[in-house]
Amino acid sequence: MSRIAARFKALAAQGRGALIPYLEAYDPDRETSLELFRAMPAAGADLIEVGMPFSDPSADGPVIQAAALRGLKAGATLVGVLDMVAEFRKGDDATPVILMGYVNPVESYGYERFCKDAAAAGVDGLILVDLPPEEGAVIAAPAQAAGLDIIRLVAPTTPDARLEYVLGHASGFVYYVSIVGITGTRSASAHDLAGAIPRIRAATDLPIAIGFGVRTPEQAAQAASIADGAVVASALLATLAQTLDEQGRATPQTLPRVLEQIRGLAQAVRAAGQLPE
């Protein structure tokens, strides 16, 4: 059983959903982001998404775009991101790690080589935002051979017929983009989420995590109780950015502030439990 499947199974047995915080690799520098990465599980992260900085993101709002640019300025490369995961794995062999990014750097790296190196580093799953399943054959076989899950995104606008097609090419879990638009710009209502999740459950047995617009402990608890997990990204990166000095460097407040926020999110998610299906 993969780390992702094992973690969701364990959380279901506990009667609660997952908190999935996001960090941008090398934001604001390698050392700070690695220290944050290592500290996330103890703060309450059940799975961790690591952003692979890219200069031309199509789904990210201004907060994640700024974080990616800081990461690139600090020297982020795919080799460097994988090295961060390998360093993380020296102290944590249980927490699932998902890389999220865009296809261009992966294509340049080489699909087969990337999947082998990612698995060797300790990566569990991949989210390539701009690689639809129709074009996913380039990575499907290498990922399967390496034991990597390909996590697919579905949205409120995804028709039923396409939903079945997309989820037929998914593994690990389903990432439900809860809003129409880019990350961190607005949030879906509990009514909208409660109406959307049953439609996805009817098309797949995979766990469902809700992202894009989950910012507060209350929203994370709501999302994780209606579905199987809540992804929080822009809110954490905004907090990190607020702690940087005028030159964009980490300060003594950077790690404590972000970790305190993760602890608050985790506490809310754990207190909420899961609604019966």
C-alpha cells in the first residue's frame, strides 16, 4: 500500500479528514523551506504538497506566483526540489509528499528520469496542473513503474462524462478545485461543497481533497469533514511573505508564524471529524 493510501485509510479509521498544507520549495530560501518542510508533520500536517517553482503558472493566484518567483530567485531547480524531499525523508518515512507544478520543467528533465528520481527521493504523488489526461500518456507508464500516484484535478464545471474520464486516469486521491478561477482568490460555500462532493464520490472510490480557496481553520474543518481532506496553500504563503524583511529574507518570525497557523488548521480539522457519507 502506498503512503498516500495508507495515510487516508488510517485517517478514515480515526473518523477524520486530512490536513494537506502546501509549501513552495526554496521560498524564501532552501534552508528555511527545508526547515519548514521538516516541521510540518509535528505541527499537524497529514500529507504535504511541495510546489515546484515555475515562472509561468496558469492556475496560481498572485500569492503563489510571488512565492514561486522567490523560490526561483533563491535558485530552485527540479534537482534541488528532489534533493529537499530526500533530505526530508532522512527524518520522516511516513508522511506522504506530493509534488505540484507544471509540465514544462518535467518535460525538460525527461519524464522517465524524473519519475525514477522523484520516487528515489521519496515522492509519493504528482500533480501536473497543465497536463490533462488526454496528453498524460507521456508520464503514465513511467509514474506507474516508479510507484508514483498521478493526482488529477476536477472542478465545479467538470461535466459528468468528463469526470468519469478524468478519474479513470487518477490515483492516490482526487483534488477538487472548489472554485472557478485561480488559487487564493475566493472560497466555496459549505452548500456548494456539500452538493459537489457526492457527484465525485459516485464516480470514484479515491479519497477527495478540497483545495483552491481554503484559507481559515473553519474552512479547512468544513472541507475536511465534507470530503476527505483540505489543502491550504495561499493562506500559509501569505503569512510567510508577511514575515520577510525588506530584502525578502526570512526573519525569526517566519517559521513560528507559519507553524502556528498550521497547528490552528490541524486542530480545527481534527476537532471536526467527518460527516457520514
